Amino acid sequence: MKDTNDNNRAAIDVALTPTLKSIKASIKESYSAAIARIFEKIDEAGGDLKKAFPVNPNGWNYKQQKAEKAFARQWVKITQHAYGMHDPVLCEKLPITIVEAKIEEIAETESHATLAAYVFKLTAKVAQHFEGEEIEAVTYSGERDPWNTSILAVDFKSGGKGELSTKMIINCSGLGKLFNQFPTRKIS
């Protein structure tokens, strides 16, 4: 069984490897947009990080505010620290060459991790839905991001065929918070 799963994982990996470039481009695009929003907020606040990203410890989204501020700090250089509670924290945006290099490094790492996680998930789904079958051929079709709207068609050495579909859905928790889910379902 282990050999079958290893062979299936290798076949799925080969089929999905061409998507690595588009996954990386998608990650770079997301980071670039997030950093552009950070820089815009900092410009609007006159270079004051504290004013651009206020944190209210009594607010309902305190953890999110702290995370957003921590993310913003990665992309700026602090030029004046706050010594009092109401003092500003002045900062400068990092030079664009440094920002682009950091984005490139992050995108490279995250794209490989994303692809590996997706291949692992599909291998587990093949084992779950087509128990004991060994893949002969794999065809992948989908958008830029394999986690959102993709289909994996597999031909098995036994002559059987199967398809798995992954599509992002937005679900709602019991507390009313929206979150993404990425179910992979057998469609044939």
C-alpha cells in the first residue's frame, strides 16, 4: 500500500508541477497588493505606524489588528520609536528593491509549500476514494490556484478512471465568522 501511495504521489506531483509558476505569480500578486495597501495607509498617516495601524486592546478584532501591524512592520524601517503612550512611531518604507527581493523569496518558499500540501491532499483523496488503485496517468485542469476550482482526472492501471474536484467554498461559523474551505470531492 505504501508503494502504491508513493507512486500515486509521484504521478500527481509530475502532473501538478507545471502549476508552480502560476502559484508563485499568484502569491507575489497577493503580497504586492497587501504591501501596497500598507504603504498607502502609512502615507495617509504621515509616516506614523501607530496612527496607520491602531490597536485597540478592548476591540473585538484585537488579534487581527496586532497581526496586521506586525505584518506592516516587516516592510518598514522605524526611524523614531514612541517613548510615551501618545508619541508617534515614525517609519520609512523599505526601498522597492528590498521589498521585491523579500516578496520573491517568500513566493518561492510558499509556492513550493502550497504545491506539496496540495499534492499530499490529492494523494490522500485518491487513496480514500480509489482504495488500492495505482495511477497510470494523471491529467490536471484548473485555474491559477489549484486550491480553487481544479479537476484531477486519473487513469488507473486496472483500467478504471476517476475524477476529483477541488473548489473553494466560503462557510460561516456558528459565531457568524466567514472562512474558506477547500473540499476535494470525487465526481466520478
